[in-house]
Amino acid sequence: MREQGQVVDHDKDGRDNSAPSAGILMSGTETALIQTTICRWLVALRVHHWTKSGFCLAALLFHGAVFDGSAWSAVLPAAVCFCLISSAVYLANDIFNRKEDRCHPNKRDRPIAAGYIAVRAAWVVVTVLVATALGLSFVFYGLGSVTLVLIAYYLLSWLYSFCLRGLPLVDVLVIGLGFVARVAAGAFALQSFDFTAHPTGWLVGCTYFLALLLGFGKRKGEWLLMESSEMALGSTRRALRGYTAELLNVLIGCSALCAGSIYVAYCLSRSDWVPFVLTAVPALLGLLSYLKLAWRSTSVETPEYLLLRSWSLLISLGGWLVLVGWFTAIR
Amino acid sequence: MRLAASVVAVLWICLEIWAVGPVMRESDQASLLEGSLQLVAKDRAVAANDSYNYDKQYLSYWITAAWLKVRMTDDKRSMEIAREGNLLAITFYALALLAAVGARKRWSGVQVAVLYGALFTPVLSFSGVFLSPNMLSASFLLLLAVMLRHEHERSGTDTPRGSQSGIRVCLVGVLAWAATAARQDALLLMPLLALFAAQEESLRATLRDQRVQAMIVGTGFAIILGLLLSEKFAVLPAPFFVLPTFLAFVGGGLGALLLLVITFAFGLVSRGSLFRVLMALSVLLPLIFYGCVLYTPRHLFLPALAILLTLFSDRGRACWDRLGQGRWGRFAVIVTLLSTALPWVVGVRMAGWKQASIVTSAPTLYPSTDGFWPMGAYGEFLGRLANGMKEPVDHNQRVWGAWNTIVPGDLPPGKGAVLSSGLVSYGAFHLALFGREKASTVQDADYVLFDERTLGKRQRGVNATEGSNRSTLLSLLERGHIRPLGGDMGERIFLWTPGNEGDPEQRPDNGVSLKLALHDYFNGNDFTVRPWGREQWKSKELAGHRGIVAGRDRSALEAMARRLGTPTDLKQIGSSYDSTTWWTVPITAKEWNSLAAGSALEMQNLWTAFGTLPNFMDVRKYAGAGSSR
């Protein structure tokens, strides 16, 4: 095991020279090596972040087509495309940020930063993933809205990696757009299969502010982590220099308020608002639970694991899904 | 600063009392008066009452009935009754406001600024001069906010937390009942009052507070009693959300106060406390709720009142003071101060989307389901409202004025029905005032009364040029005869009686014929038709409005077109009322004025019509157009 803070020796291709040689391991346990390699690739591809592609399914839920097999077959390819392209984005991001990541207490163990995955191999995988995602989208949806949203998302991600990630506020605002792209793609996917769904202002607004909430929560977590580890702000993420704990608290609170208000307004604007407004109860409880975490702990730094750490969030989300599923199904 | 707060409140009250007149602004106002009149006359009982929204505002009916009983003499006419109703609303509200302002000993500059911003916001200012359940309910809410303040501030001594005198708790319960019984949507402000009155920032402690418990009991009792007393239950209007309408109504109704609402709510959530997030949500709750049923800027009354109520709670006042100490908060307050004052003086006149100019009088009006609202120049508009029965602002005053000219003796015996595009209650009120029985349907009626406007206007809330009331009216015209009973300011009230055995000498009514003929030209939007020279059309105000000159005689129109120097491209239109045709030439108000100056004799038989709104405002694109209200 590498000790904390140890600087890794890399060659010009980014290969980790301090890692044990492959030949020695192969001579030992070939299976273990394969398993380790697969695990490293899975980590590098951020498979656990594929849960974010679940936002593509939001249209399915709000269109009342949760129990419609054809609707699922319309939306799932879009979700898969987003899984693939987001993995490509993460991988490319890791390639570009490998030097910064090596200074981060958690990120330095990332396979590319740690040198377990060669940069050249990572580029090959990035290309394959992007080609597969776009190809899949073209096959299923043609050169329509879904493919265009996918391309826009990919371009935005590049813009984020190269220019915008260092700008405070802008970095999170752009990340929020990525979530909106997922939701919009899901709605467009349904539309392209002759469903009447479309990304409504409610859906887009609610998703965006929810994404901002998660984004600012993540920054707050990172900010607290930096403070507790007594590292200089901005050593791992330049944009952090522009934030303060107070500003992040305000942004988190305002994002939560906007997301909650838009959701309640959406519930009230539906023709079946009398039962549907009940879904606002778990939604607001979930928001309050998240706020409690965001204001008081560093756990929000990794939003993808949040559900595993907070029972109240898990129960709220579960309750909300059940209620929304029920009300849209009986509509 | 207490003096400054008092001056602001007194100034506002004086302004409102000055603007109170015998003016009708919306149909709900007439419904309330009608129901109250029937309570006074004992035509309807207190229980099993089927008045409009009785289950949700029964106390407003009772208060209005009691007021009319005391103030009304036997010979009072509808105009005077309308004035009495309007006076009742401002009297109640003014007394409650003065009590609330006077009950607070200390006022900071920020608090005074917020008081000014809230009171002078368009929705509160324009609502203040008319009778509405909102105003009566708001009076009780203001008193409730005063009763909810902490005991130690009132007595000036330290009393143990949580200890409340029994009388005070009872009063809180009664006021909560009264506010909800006067208008049920006061319910939306109860969370705000409870959370802002809590002595500790804890939801559990708030619910244990005896005052909050009394509020819950009072509110619940008001709702249950409403259900028991009413014979029918009003359902909420169908929700809808149209972003441009929402923005226009919020901008026009709340104005600069919106900035304070948002700043206040965001200021609360930035404190990093879940309780404060709930407080912020409670401030936004009325706005969120009404955002989806925003048929008129008047519906923003509660969001504006929410800000006013925060000024009378300890926690709310502390929040405002803290907000005033911050840079952003101070900025928001200053911007609100300036942005509240400015539109009272200047407004916008728009002839089209790209033709706007700044004016200090006669700004462009925009439609809502109640009536027209101004794009700024609020001071001048308030003056116009005060004088509304001489120079009407919109159809409400014109139609109400026309109804006011009806003599009871002209009505035939039997049951009467009223047909109108949105203003049925004006006729129903007059039937109640004359002690005449109202038929529940047109089929049951011995006669039908309708206003001329309905001939050319679609029914609100229907996304079509045709409405059900107008359709019924057209079918009636085919199997009966009509005669005008009265009229004023370009509107007439007609009496329809069944059968074709009418007066053989009676000639077809040209006004009715033309109104029906021009319905398609104006696309179902409101318009006014007048014989040539009867009305001085104001060319500045009518810039961008669709206009037309019509006549039976083609040669007169051709002569007119020659004088205008326009090609004599006359268009022929037919009317479903009679078999004769009309010849028409489009015209602008400016052109009309140039012709009117040297009006020739042959033009005296011509008619002129102008849309009441600029051409770019098609009401079918506006609030609730697609809803099933």
C-alpha cells in the first residue's frame, strides 16, 4: 500500500513506475491481476456515477409510463448512452487532472493519478466509449434531439474540463446543465418513440436546482475536507478558492428552496394535484434531510454514496418514488 | 421611527379612502353584496346557503350583511350599496392596520421601508378600495399577528417562556377562526404566523405552543363550519401555469415587493437552520400556491400580505433588521423603495411589442379575469378607479353603470335569468336588490337579462372565440325578442322575452346587429361600439388598438375613405341578428379624430368600434385561456 502523501514516480506517458511490475504479478496470481485490472477500470470509468443517468428516467416517471415496457425500451438506450459518455468524460477528466488529483487526499488513489492505468490506454477507451455512445444514440434515435443533446453534453463537459471548472459558481452552474441534459434526453427519447412527453419547464427547473443543490453540497463537503486536512484551498480544485463556507451555505439553502418551491408549484399545477401534492411531503423531507447533512457534515462531498449513509434520505426518496409511481400509474 | 411607520400607514389609508367610490371592480364583489343583501332580506338563511363560495367565506357574508343592515336605507340604489361595501373593507382593514402599527413600540428604518414597500405594492393598493373577503380576512390576520407577539414585549416584563394567558389563547383561536371563515385561503398564512411566532426555533416546541394549538383549532373549526353551513361546495379553479402570464402578473401585482420576498426568503435559508428553511417556505407558500391559479394579479394579495405580517412578529422583525445590516439586504431594500415609488408616477404605453413609450398618465392596461391592470402610473390609475363611475376604466364599471340605470318596474313578472360573459353576478345582484326571483337556468326563466358586451365577447377561461353564455344568448335571439332596458357609458342592458309576438313597430337594433357582426373581426376580444360622434375616442390611449367604422350605407363609407385618402377597399360583413349587411373600413383613433373634426352629415349614420385592449393583447393567449374554469 502506498502511504498517504507519497509522491508517485511517473514516466512521461503517465505510467506509474513505482507500481509492481505486471510480470511479477502474472507469475503469481494471474486471476488476481485480471480482477485488479477490471476493478481499476471500473473505478476509472466511475461506474457508480452511472446512477446519475437515472435522471434520464425522470420523464418516464412523470409521463406515467413506469409500467409501460415500450416506454422503458425507448428511454433505456438514452440512459446507457449517458452512462457511456459520462464515463468517457470522467476518464478524460482524470487524464487532464491527474497532476492536481495527486495532491488530493482522496483523489490521489484514482487509477490514472496513481499510475495504474496508462494514459494512452485511457485515451483509446475514451474514443471507444464516445463512438459507442453516439453510434448507439444514432441507431436508436437518429440524428434527432437525443443525439444532439448527447453531443451538447459532451461538448459542455469538454468546455467544463478546459475552461470553466476553475471558475467559482460557474463550475456548479455548468454541472447542473449536465443533469438537465439527462432529463431532457429522457423526455426526447420518449418523444421519438411516439410518446407525447416533452421536457417541461417544471422538470427542467426542478432538476437544475436539485443539481445545483448537489453541486454546491459537494463543494461544501470538499471545502470542509480541505479545511480539516489543513490543505490550501484550491490545491485540488481551483474553484474552491472563490467559495467560503457562508457563501456555500447560502447557495445550498437557496438552491434547496428553489427546488422545493418549483416542485410544490409543479404538484399544484397538475390537473390531479389533490393526491399528487402528497408527493411533496417526502420530497421536502428529503430536501431537509439533505440540507441537514450539507450544512453539518462532509458526507455530501460524495453525493453518489449519500443514500447509503442517510436513512432519512433513503426513506424519503423511496417514499417519493412509490408515491409518484402510484399516482402516475393510477392517473 | 414609530412616527414614520404611523405616517406611512396613515398616508396609505388616506389614499385608499380618497379612492373609495361606488365602483365595481370584479364579479366576486357583486356576489358578496348579493349574498349579503339576501341575508339582510332573509331571502337566504345563514345555514344551507348556496351563495357564491359561501363555504369558504361565510363570515365575509355575515359581516357585510350586518354592515348593510346598519348603514342601508330602504331607498338605497346599487351604486350606494357598492360604496358602502367598499367603505366596509377599507374601514376594517384600516383599523386593523393602525392597531398593528401602533402596537409595536419600536420600528427600525428597514422595517418602515418594508412597511412602505408592502402597503404601496399595486396588489394591496388596488385591492384596498374594493370590498373583498381578502380585505376582511387580512384585517383579522393583522390582529392575529399582533396577538401572537411575545408576552414579554407587550407587558415589558420577563414572563416565563411558554406561559400564555387563557384569554389571549382564546383570542388567538377566535381570530384564526375569523380570518379563515372570512376567506379560507388565510389558511396559507397560518404556517407563517405559527413559525414566526414560535418562541424557540424548534418545530416540536412550536406545536406545543398553546397559541399555535389555538390557531389550529380555530382554523379547523372555520373549515368544518363552512362545510356544514354551505349548501354547495366550491371547487378550486383548474390549475394552470403560463410563464409569460405569471411573470406579467407577478411583476404588475407585486412589483418591487417581489425582490423583498425573494431576498427575505433567501436571507432566512442562508442561516443554516432547518427551522429557518421552513420559515422561508412559509413566506413563499402563498406565492407557490397562487402561482398555479394566477388568473389575476389580485391573487397575489396573500403573498404581499405575508411580507406585511412578518413585520408584526418578533422573529420577522429581527430577520428584517439582520437583513438590513447586510450589504445585499440593504441593496434590496433601497431598490425596493425606489422601484415602489417610481411606477406610482410613470408608466408604459405600448402600441405594440416594439412600440413603447414612458408616460405619466393613461398607461397601457392589460387584461386579467377581474378587469384591467395598468402598466405603471399607479397613482393616476387609482384616481381613475375612484372616478370609475364617470370615466370607466374597464368593462366592470361600464356594465355595472348600465345595470344601475334599470328601473324595477320595467321588469316583467316571473323569474329572471342573467346571461353575461363573466359578469352574471352584476345582474343577479340587481335582481336580489329588486326583490325579484332568480331562475336557476335559462329554461326555467320567464325573461332573460343580458349586457350588450356579452354579444361580442367570449366567455373567460375558454380557449375559443365562442363561450357557452354567448352561444346560449345567440340561440335565444332566434326565438324571442329583445328590447333595451337601460344603459350607460356605451353599455346597454337588454331584456329578452320568449315568443315572436313582439311589437310589430319595433325595428331591429343596429347596435346589437353590429356587435354580433364585428365579433369575428375582434376575434372574441372585448370591444366597444358607439354611433358616430357619441364618444370622443382618445387617440393617444387607443394607439395600437384595432378599430373599424361600419355603416349600412356604402356611399357614406366611400366618402369617408376618400377623405382619409385611403383606397376605398370596403369589406362587407353579415350579422347573425338580421339579414342586412354592414360595410366596414378599418380605422385608427387618430384618423377618427381627424374625421370627427369636420364631420359631414352623411356620417351621422355610421358606427365606430375600437378594441378595449391593444391589438397585440389577445386575451385567448392570457391567463387560464386553456383552463376549464
